[in-house]
Amino acid sequence: MAQWQRHARAALAIIAVGVAGTVAYTMRPREQAVAPPRVDRFDPASKFEVQGGDAIQLKGKDQDLRIEFKVQTTNQDGEAVLRGARIMANNRGGHNYVVTGDQAFIGKENASFEVRGNVRLETDDGLVATSQQATYTEAEKIVRIPGEVKFNQGRMSGSGVGFTFDQQKDVMWILDKADVTFAAEQDLEAMSFTSGSFGYARRDRYMRFEQVMHMEREGQVIDADSSMVRLFPDRDEPDYVELRNGSRVTGSPGASALRSMTARDINLDYMEDGTTLQHATLAGNAEIQVASRAGTGLQTLAGDFMDIGMRADGSLNFLSTRERVVVTLPATKDTAARTIRSNALVATGNANGIREMKFSEGIEYREPGPKGQAGRIVRARSLEAGLDAAAGTLTEAKFIGNVDFRDGALQATSSESRYAVQEGTLWLYGAAPLPHVESESLTIDAATIDVTLNPRRMVAKGQVSSTLLPPKTPAPGTAPTRRPALLSGQEPVIVVSDEFTYDETSRMAEYKGNKGQSRLVQGQTTISASNLTLDESRGDLTATGKVVTNLAITSPEPVAGGKPRPMIARAETFTYSDQTRVATYTTAAQLDGDQGNLTAATLELRLAKSENSLEKLEANTTVTAIVDRRTVRGTRLVYTQAEDKYVVSGAPVTMVDADCKESSGKTLTFWKASDRVHIDGNNEVRTQTKGGGTCVPPPPK
């Protein structure tokens, strides 16, 4: 038998055995099969269920999306629901995030999902948001939470209604009722916000608040209709804050001098520490309150537009504002509050507070007076105000251009003026217009005028022209003004001089002619002298230095031929006392009038008690009188107006008449209107008469 035949027989034998075994196995009695354990379905109405799953979606070689779930159900419509879902999205705007929830609804091709029940969003940089519902679409790449939400990331935590997270822009928004808190951490201060909506851009480093924002941080409260807060690149701390509409900042961090700011819009620029204000701009009805280092009150500054620079220590460095500027300086125990209005202001400060303010484009300064009295008002083109920086009070005000200063009945005008506030003094100077002062009692024009406001005292220098006005009825409790009887109380008195001092309390007016003569004029009355003093409390008048007077003293009897002859007198000194009604000329006195031409060392005119008329005239020491071509010499002369009589005494008295007839004696009496002469020798000097004939008497001196 061939070899291949032997191999074939062996193979057939093996096959036969196998077939026989198979037949035998199939013909055996059947064993009872064990049923698999029953699986409880999560949703009996579902078409399909899968328990436990993990699906991964790749983008290229990298994982793009991974979905884990405990149960998946598919309903009769083919909609799948994941229960106990965990969705992991990678590289969304450079970040990875995880969303978990009780249920997840997955859209076609995993392009969208909706998570419900105990939803939690967590990003790889620490943002965690929890709610009851969240949705996501791949087209938008935005996670949306429609209901209440809570969130936190690092220092930040908060809540609200409605939430979106833009994974591409890395921006989170709370859509309503946002309430956000940043906890204090090391050098970073705590701050909290509430607003209608809140946006947080982590990558672009800003926060945005809409629909009324309220912020609190380190003693400071910030409010506005909307706000943009730009954050520092390395931390969630405000670098620059923009407030829009209804903006208000109250309180101040640390030692900041700025206590409040209000405006339509406010921008706040902070220093590197994120808390110290470096710069602020305000627009639209801006107003700030500033505290000084030691002051008890606050300065209020307002204007339409405002620019503020601050120092690192919290003090104000500079400020400028325009349009409808109003500054109110606080009252102290010694000074009242003051208000200044203008169209422009520039202020500078130091560590203690604001030290200087410059107002321009038309100013109005107001200072209230005591109760029941009008205050002080000043108007000018501009104002340079110096302040006590530590106290926050005004010390000096320099008004420039068309100055108009009013203090009750006092009005002062000049081209420039300085007002020392604490001293209560006003200095008027400059040209075009020259300084001018008006009050109830006088007017003054001069090159410079110094006014002490209370009690009122004025000093005018340089080409002074003053007018003393007719006295008015005095206020209750005050003494009346008493004008000398030599002057009319119904007409003004004009005085020109080089220098003028008027004290309203003592009612003393003093005039000095440093370079020339002082000159008083009222109607036909004139008084010229180096110095004049008028006491309107007593009615006295004094003149010294080359005195020349022209007094309109009336005659009790009508004067034939019209007006009386002017009474002109000269002397080195002239005094008039209203109490005694005596006018006295001293040293080289000379008088020329209806009474004749008289010279003497001293002349006295006594006025009638009830009218401005001459009652008596006395001349003493080296008397010479020329009366109607009579020349009389003696040591004393007395003239009485009522009798028109002259009585001259001396040792001896001499008289030369028109006929050159000379008479002498101890006492000589004569009458102007007659030729009658009485000589009384009193047995001491022999009475004698000499000569006769025609002669020319000496001319009047």
C-alpha cells in the first residue's frame, strides 16, 4: 500500500470519529439554561437605555469633548438624555472646563447640550458656577444659565439671576441682581458690588456693571447707573474706574482728602496699590468735598467739568474746573462760610490741603454778615485766593479787573483789590478805574484806599478827593453826626488832599497835604491848609500849616447892595469848636471881610448860638485893623456884630483916620457905621490927637 493511501485513511478515521461525537452530543438530553440577571430600567417608557458610559470626541489627535454619564435613555422620538452627566470641554478660549448636573440633553453631533439639576460649571483657572440649569451651543461657544446662579473664583464670589460664560472671549456675565464680593487677601482690600448686571472679562482684565451699580471698598462707597472697572494685569484690583450717569463717590480710603464726588460721569485712576486715587475727572454737574489736615469743616467745589490730581499721601495736588463754578469754604468759630462763583477755577494744594485757588472769567464772592445785616459781596473779572491749607479757610483774596466790593451800605470799586479776610481789611489800588469808595456818610477817590471793614476805618493816599455827604437820621441807639456850624448840614463837603483818614467809629476825618495843600470846599466856603481834621462827633474842625479860609458867615442884618463880602482869613493854625462856637486863628493871623482887614497873633470868631452868623470877633497881640480907611493898632481888639462896635486896647492904642489924624490912648472905641470915636486914657497914657490933612493909609496886608 502506497504511503499517501495510509495518510488518507488516517484522516478519514479522524473525521469519522468527530462526526460520531458530534451526533452523539446533539442527540444527548438538553440541559436547563440559566437566565442572565434582570436589569432595572431607569425609565420604563424609554426606547433604549444605557447604564454607564464614557464618550470621547477628538479634534485631530487631541481630545475636544468627553462626556461621562451614569445612565443614558432614548425616548420614542429618539431624544437622548444623560443622567448623572459630566461634560469635559477642552481648549475653549485657552481654558478647559467641566459641567456636571443631574441631567444632560445632547444635541446632534454633540453640537449643543443642556444640563439640568444641581448644575456645576468649573474652569481650569478656578471659576465655579452653580445653578439648576445650563445650556451650551458649539456655534456660540457660550454657556448660558437662565435662573439663579452662584459663582466664585479665587477672591471673587457672588450670585445673581442669569449667567453667561463666553469661552472664546473668556467673559462671564451675571444678567440680573448681581451681587459680587472680593475677599481681602494679604495686601488686597475687600470690595463688594451690586448691580443689575455684571460682566467679568478675565483675559481682557475688566469688569462691567449695568443697571445701577453700588460698590463698597475700604470706607468708600461708589454708585452709578453703569460702570467699567479696568483691572491690573496681575490681580483683580481696580486700576481705572469709569462711572456713567448718576455717579457718586462718598467716603475716602485711608487719609484721602477727597471725601465725596458727584457728577453725571466720573473717571477714577488709581495708583499701583489699587486703592490710592491718583487722578479723577468729572463731567456734568460735578461736585466734590475736600477735607483739610486740621480743619473741622469741608470745602465744597462744583463745576460742570473737573480735573483732579492727587498725591500719594492722599492730599490734593491740583484741581481745575470749568462752567458754573461754585466753591463754598467752611465756617469757623471766627469766620462765616464763604461762597465764590465763577466760570473757571484752578487750585493747587500741599500735604495739608488746598493752599491757592485762582478764579477767572467773571467771579462773585459772597460772605454772610451777622444776623439781620447784609453780607459782603464782591464781583470782579478774576480772583486769586490764598488759603490756610491746614484749616481750609480763606486768608487773602486778590480781586482783579473791575472790582465791585459791597458791605452793607459801603460800596468800593477799583481795578484791583486785596482783601485780608481774617483782619477784615480791604486795599483798593490800580488804574482804570481808580479806587472809589461810597458809604452813607462819604465818597472817596484816590490812588489807593485802605478800608478796615469793622469797625470802619479808611485811609486814602494819592490825589485824594473825598465828599462828606449831608448827615442822615441816625439809626436807633447811635449818636447823630455833628457837622461844624461853619458848614451847612444840607450840602456835601468836598475835600481834596494827598492823604485822607476817616474813622467811622470816632467820626474823625483827617486830611494831609504831603506835597501840597488840603482843600475843603462847600458852596462859597473854602478852607486850605497842609492838614485838616474834621470831628463829626463833636462838630470841631482843625487846620494847620499855611491856613487860608473863606467862610460864608452870614450877617444878621440885610447887607446893602446884595451878598455879604467874603470873610477870608489866613494863619498857621485854625481851630473851630462847635461846643463853644468859636473859630480861632493862631500865628500870623489875618482876616479880611466886612469887619475890615485885621492882623494879629490870634484871631477869634464867635458865632451866634442859633445860626451861622458872627456874634463877636477878638484879636490879640500885635493887632492891626484897617476899617473904612481907619488904621488902628493895639494889643487887643473886640468887635461885636450886634453893635457894629470895635473896642481896641493897648499901651497905647493908635488910630490914623482918613484925614491922617492920629489918635492914641489906653482904650479906643469906634463904630464902623459912624465917625464917632471914643478914646479913654484912664490917666495912664495921655490921650492925644495929632495932625490933620490928607494922607494915604497903609494898604491892607
